[in-house]
Amino acid sequence: MDLGHTDMRNPQAARDGQGQFPARDAGPSREAGTGRELLAALSLEQKIAMLTGADNFTLPGEPGIGLRGLVMSDGPAGVRGAFLDPADRSSSLPAPIALAASWDPQLVEQVAAQLGREARAKGIDVVLGPTVNLVRTPFGGRGFECFGEDPVLAARTAAAWVRGLQSEGVAATAKHFVGNDAETERWTADSLIDETTLRELYLVPFEACVTEAECALVMAGYNKVNGATMTEHEHLLRTVLKQDWGFGGAVVSDWFAARSTEPTALAGLDLVMPGPDGPWGEQLAEAVARGAVSEAEIDEKVLRLLRVARMVGALGGEPSASRPGPHADRRVLRTAAAGSFTLLRNSTGTLPLGRDAHSIALLGPNAMFPQYQGLGSAQVGAAIAVSPAEGLRAALGQDAQLTVRQGCRTWLTTPTPEPGTLTDPATNGPGARLEIRGKDGALQHTDVLGRPEVTWWDPMPPQVVRTDIAELTFRTLFRAAAAGPHRFAVTGLGALRLELSGPFDDPSPIVVADTAPPAADPVEPLSRPFEIGTVLDLDEGDSVQVFASCDPTGHDGEFTRFQLGVVPLPQEDTLLKEAVSAAQSSDVAVVVVGAAAGTESEGYDRQTLALPGRQDELIAAVAAVNSRTVVVVNCGMPVLMPWADQVAAILQVWFPGQEFGHALADVLLGELEPGGRLPVTIPRSEAGCPVGPARPVDGALEYSEGLLVGYRAYDKGGTEPLFPFGHGLGYTSWMFEGLDVPVGPVRAGADVEVTVTVRNTGRRPGREVVQLYLSEPVDNADSDGSGTAALPERHRPVRVLAALGAAQAEPGEAVHVRLRVPGRAFARWDAQKQDWVYPRGRYLLQVGHSSRDLRLSAPVQIG
């Protein structure tokens, strides 16, 4: 049964129905002997049943035609699997924003292929990624899942990601289509976006996933766009996605985003998730019976599903049996992390550290509690996680003294206890005993966990029925490693209780109890859960019997969250003084700051761009006593840096995944060059952000800035950001020596080939990212009327990124970098004509190191 092959880089071929994902108008002749033969063997009831999930992450199979169920998993930065199983850990990859910072599509493709191999090993057919929404504002809680603020960079990165994943026979899902660029009221917000802005900005990365990378699925978001819910948006789903772009894969709803029967079925939605409940099923069968929805519409949806199934081997192929490993190649992830690290400042060549760095103070909350990943559905249970201290110790050996100090506290949720401090009371072995009991009091599940934390999505462990859970409990004995105050806490969804017994004057236990309030978003409690707790003063060696419980009644939906936290609580002034003292007595101070667990997540947006806690104060105090202060910023989205001109170096490391520590050591010590360039602009202040917090007004979120997002707005307004889009330093220097462009006029719509000559003028090998920006003619008047201004000039950007490439060279070597500027880069969307137009004129091409460091320019005549 050959369902064919397509090259989606040829949209016309796709529209003609030639290929793996032919469009809906391909006609019976092109499907003969393939999917249509299978359709003939299915009843209407069977076909409709195939279009809604069997459970939270599986589509039902149909044995009669050799179709097994398709298994899905979240996975933008690692394949979680169906649930966060402590026994089935995953590789933790650099976050998508970090991959975008590499400006290296080949590297991105390689990393995504690693993800695909691990997905296959876990029995996963469909990965629910990549997230290709744009970073409209740095306040977005989920920006770390995206590929930056520019549509061209996002498109190049997303297409590479899709190609890499699907090269391993795993289907990619471009999400969240479209205008789902903020978390606040994401279930209902109406994104008001004019069509020119949609076409020229927000749709571009999705279009590349479809037409260039042959993406198998597209996920329709929760939000509305211009009044229509995305799962019911016929213009965007059917006209733009399926007809204009020739998408022949399947459109799947975001989880619970399908809220109607006929409108979703007729608009172009193909699959409803999760299941087995939902608005289709019997209701869709009734709609077909009364003629509201045609059976041909159902057939088209099934054909699209079958194409995806054929691609992943689920149609007459081998069962998707989960098996252990292999995890991703750690060398690839280590190189990718270093390739994303973005050196923002390096005064007096502080980095890489030289042999004179005999003592290093490693300071800051993220040195001890690093953030490897953002939270929400992108989170995985990492099999390995190398901290900055572990990475530096391994790299330094006996060559330098390393002193580690916390500096300040930033955590929002009390961390789980340090290894070796807990004892299971039943066995006297290490860990905490987890028990789950049903409403009849019977024990459903027990386990001993070294880290007392459970986060379950779906399914639950064997023998556990989520809706029957009456109580989850942890029992353990905590032994204090040092004297001082300790915080004991329990977090979870439901009624919480914490009982502490031990070396107290009063023999009765200390009891704390409360109930978690309802959350605004169902994912929010997973990332910043409700917590109760208390503080006890302990002596070294004191033992405390701990009993923690959670009754999830009333919170028995799709998630389960339960965690026991215990952490020493030294005075913050003491932490700060210890860090400053260590910095003063060391040759170099490396301060690792950034996000805390829960500050960047799906489900809610950021309220501030400031670093949490006293981190700014810590950096300033350390810089005052050590002129060789290196600040490592560990976060997914930009933060304010009021101390930027006070420190020697700033290294933005994003959420780098499991190899954080090794990659950091590689870059600090000069084994690898920091390869990153900013995929987002870093602002000087919150007030200076072109788009602030995205808060809907009366349910509407107006994109009034139009095309002027990110660096485009800074350029148009003539204002200076702290660090511009595209900025990033390496460990060598470069000269741009030549820019060769076509001499004569170029036909409208044709690609433009450009050659840039760059020379490595430094002392070590390196890589330079060559960025090409395009400025439109000031006067786009067109004598024959073939091109008209879609927007007034005051709303058009000064320049836009049009192409990117890279040079790798030895010291003194010159390299010719060939760039292709797509013909579409010279086009505008004409809302009146509902088509692309190509204004004639002299366009200016500028190449350089960043959007604000442009070294060479040349005009090109179009038309």
C-alpha cells in the first residue's frame, strides 16, 4: 500500500496532489489502490472512531485495515513519553530558543534527529512539536519553546527541526496554529491580527514547516483569531493551510481545544484530542446522518490520518513497542548547548579563562539549582543532568581551586531534599515511601523514591485509577546534615497535610494543612503548585519523622502533582556575604543567575523581566570586589541586566538541557567557542519593550504593533536595546571584505544569489554567522500596477532579516559564504488582492554581524 512521497518544497506539486501528503482536491484517481481502498473497507462508525483519541496520548487503531494505534508525546526539548515515569527517563535537549540561538540549521537538524531516535525507542509515533509561534513579547511564559522573534530565523530553524525528527520516521507537529503567542487567557483570547501581519510574520514559520519540511501534522491552538476559534477557523485551516500551502497531513486540535461538532468538522480540523470523550464520536455521526456534514468530509480526514500512519510505519508495519534507550548522543547535545551559548560581553578578553585562573568562585542560585529546561508540557524527567559545579570540577581537575556558594535564594517551590538525607521507615534504606490508596482504603501502589516527587499526566502507574484516588502519602525520616533552620513543605493538587515528629519539647506532631485553590490554567499547578509548610530549627544530626499527604478529590482531572520539599534556610545576608568573600579571594568569579523553577512555563506569562530574588544585588556586590566577574545567565527569555557595564563578561546560556555543566566548562575554558547569536532582542528596561505584557482586554488581544515586533520596532523607533537581535561574540575576530550581488535587474519573484567574503582576523579558529538584512525601496510606486503598498510606509520595518549563513575559518583564512535571498523576501501581502505582490525598485542588501552591526551593503534592482 504505497501512499506515495511528496516534496513539499514544491507547493504547486502539493496542490496538484502529487506526493506523500497530497491536498484534499487530489481526487479519487490519485488515491486509487492506496488510502481509498482502505476507506472502502471501513464503515462510517469505524471512520469516525478513528478521528478522536483513544486516551490522552493515543489515537485508536483499526485492526481490519492493519492500522495500529498512533502514540503521541510532548517533546519540544526531549521526548517525555506518555507520563513522567521515574523508571523511564529521557534525554533533556537544549530548549528550542537555545537551538534558534545557534543560527545553525544543520546542527538543529542533527539534534532533532537524536530526538527522533529516542522517540522511536520509546514507542512514540508523533512528537507534539515544534512550537513555531513567534516571540512577540519577552514577557511570554512559553517563549523558551519558540524559535525567536524573527519569522525567517524561526522558519529556517523550525524546518530543520522537522526534517531532523521526521528523518527517523517520527511525525512532527507544528504548533500552535496560529496567534497563540501568549499564555494569559490562552483558552479564550481573541488575537486581532491584520492579514498582512499574519501572512508576513506569524504564518511564515508554519508555512516553512509545511512547504519546505513536509511536516506531518499541524496543531490548531486554543485561541481565536479575528473572532473565530482556531479549531473552527475555515479560512486559516482550509483556505490558507490546506489550499494555499497544499498541506496534505492532518490538523489535530490542541488538547481539549475542540469544543463543537459541526463547526470544527467543516472548518478543516481532522483529529480531536484527547479522547475517548469529545465533541465528535456519536455527535459527528448524527451530523452526518442529518446531512450537516458529508461523509466525503469524514473520508478526507481519515485519508489524512492514514498518510501520517503510513509515514510512521503504523499502517501494516511493526508494533510501536516501547523499549529501553537509546538516549540521545551526549556529545551532540554538549556541542549543541555550547553552540547556543551567546557571549554578550567580553571586555579585555576575559573569556576564555587563561592558565592564570588558579582559583574560581562559582556563585549564584543557578550554580546550585540550575534550570536545565522550562516547565509545562515541554518538561521531561531527565536521565542525566550535569550541574555547572560538576562540569567545572570534571574539567579543572587539580588545575584550579573551585569554591561554590549559593549567594541568594530564588526558588518558588521548596526543593526536594538532598540525596542521603532521607530514610524509608519500612526498610531503613534510602528514600521516601510513596503510597497511593483508593477510596475504599485499599493500597493501589507503593514505591520508594530517592526524590520524593511525582508528576503524572496520563496514564497512571499500573493498578492506579486516577478518579479513585483518595490519598497519596510520603513517609520518610529526614536527618539534618547541618545545624540551622530548615523548611519542610508539601506541594500538590488537592487537600494537603504535613505532619512532623522528632526532637521537640512537645511530643505531639507539628501539623500544617490547607487545600489548593482552583488554578486559572490547568497546567499552572504543575509548574508553580500550591504549597504549605513550616520552618524548624534543627541541630546537626537531628532526625525528623515526616508524613505528607494529598487528597486530590476535586482535582482528579488529567494531572497529578505531589512533592515533599526539605531545604536548609540560612540567612540571605549570610549567603550574600559568603559569596562576596569567595569572590574576593578568587582569581575569577563566575556568577550563575537566571530563572527559578516555575518562573518560565506554559500556563502563565511572566509578570516582570527582573531576575528573581536578590540576584542583581549579588552580581553588583561580587563585581565590586572582583574585576574578573563573569555572569552566566540561565533563562529562556530576556532578563533585565542593570549591572551589564559593571562586569567583565556576560554569557547567555538559555535552558541548555542535561549537558549544561559540561558545555559551560567547555566554553569558559576555551575548549569550544560560544556559537550563539541572539534570536531575541534584550531590552534595557521593561518600559522600552515594543510589546509589553500580553493581557487581553475584554477577551481581545490586539496586535496593534503590526509588523513592528522585536528588532524591527527598535529600528523603526530609533531606540537602542541593551543587546540587539543577532548579537553574539566569539573567541576570534572577523572582517567582512566583500559583498557580490547581481549587477542587472532581477525578475520579480526570482531568488537572488549573494556571495559574502569574510576573513578570520583573530588568533584561533572560529565560526561567524553571516546575517543579511533587506531594506525596501522608499518609493514602491509601480508603473504597471503589479505591486501596491499593503501597508503605509510608517508601518513597514526599516529592514528585515532575509538570509543567514556561516563561515568556519582558520586564523587569517578568507571564506566565501553563498547566501540565497528567496524571491518571497521582496514580496508584500496585498490584503485587497489576497495575494503576494512584488514592488519594483532598488532594494538595499546589508550584511554583517548583527542587526545593528552591518558591515557592507549593496543595492539590487527588482523588476
